[in-house]
Amino acid sequence: MNDSPSTLLQISGLQKSFVGPDGTRQRVIEVPAFSLAAGAQLALAGDSGCGKTTFLNLIAGILKPDAGTIRFGGTIVSGLPEPQRDRFRAENIGYIFQTFNLLQGYTCLENVLLGMSFGHGADRVFAENLLRRVGMGDHLHYRPRQLSTGQQQRVAVARALANHSKLVLADEPTGNLDRGNARAALALIREACREDAAALLLVSHDPEVLGQFDEARDFSHLNRTTSAEVAA
């Protein structure tokens, strides 16, 4: 595996299993090797249930692997205890969820500021400018329920970039959008990552989304687990 200075993310021997309803342990992830260069944009293709979300959650440090190493820059994230993984994620990784995960009781601006508070610290001016950059400058004080689905996605993008993330993970980010909003959201995510020099790792099962990337890889070629019981 390439270990050049431009390599941002490097994974080796990654494994993750879960205990199923019948008490048996089922392996969901078995990725021998994977790497991503700083600033790269890569899409991973795969049907629902193939383990893509679990893979992203392992990279983000939300889950801890059973075996293997996840190296982010000079830090072995997989070896950190949970509080340190949380801190590292807040400072280095942005995550765009399919369901957005916005806090319903808070405004757009507050959602971004709260995300920043877990990282390098809240910066109201930067948060406002970031929301304006994604076309939400006139909705700073709106709550998520007052926004369209496409507008909520824009807030989620702003939150993912709020801590100057080196890597943005996007889990089926257009899955809840119609075709028009999906194309606009994808273009926004890619442009924002390029402007911030952030790498982008996106997973999707949508051929139209995958077709927008110069580099798209089949997740099943990375993940050796083939069990039909796997759940993402």
C-alpha cells in the first residue's frame, strides 16, 4: 500500500463483527487494505446491506474495529480510547449523514456552532459565512422543520465543513432527495470539499451519483465479507 506523504487515510487488516439475533457472531467488515490521498474524491458503490455505513463509522471512530489499523495522517485512530476518538473526529472529520442528523430544537446557525464547539471551538462569523456559502444565508435562524429537505442537506454540508475537516465522509447523502436536489447537493458537497482542500469519501448505490466521480470503486472488491446477513 502506498505510504507517501500525500496519503491521508491508510487502513490495513480491518475487521468488524456483530452478534446476530441468534447469538452467532457475523463478520461485517474484512478490508485487507485501503488508502485515500489528501484532497482526493472517491465514491464507493454498493447495495444496501453490504457494510458501507459500518466502514464509514469505523473510519470516523464511531465504532472500534475488532482487528486492524486505521491511520489518519500520523495518528492511529483505531488505537485511541473512545473519548479521544470523539475528539479526533470532531477536529478532523466531517460526516454527512443520509438523514442529516440535525438537532430539531436548534436553528441552522446553532446546529453548525454546536458542531464546531466539539472541535476547534465555535466561531460565529465563520459559521455564518459558511452557511451563506452553501446558500443558506437567509435561513440562519430557521429550524430544520422549517426547511425543505434540500435546504437541510445544505446545513448538513456546512456543519461537516465547519471544523476545517481534512476528510468528509458522506453516507448516501442524496438518498432522501429528488433528482434535481440530489444533483445540486452532490455538486455542492464536491465543490465545498475542493475549496477547503478536504478529501471526500462518499458511499452510494445510485448509478447517477457514482457516475459523477472520476474514481468510483465497488465496495465488494474491498470488503471480503460476502454473508447475506450483513447489515450496513
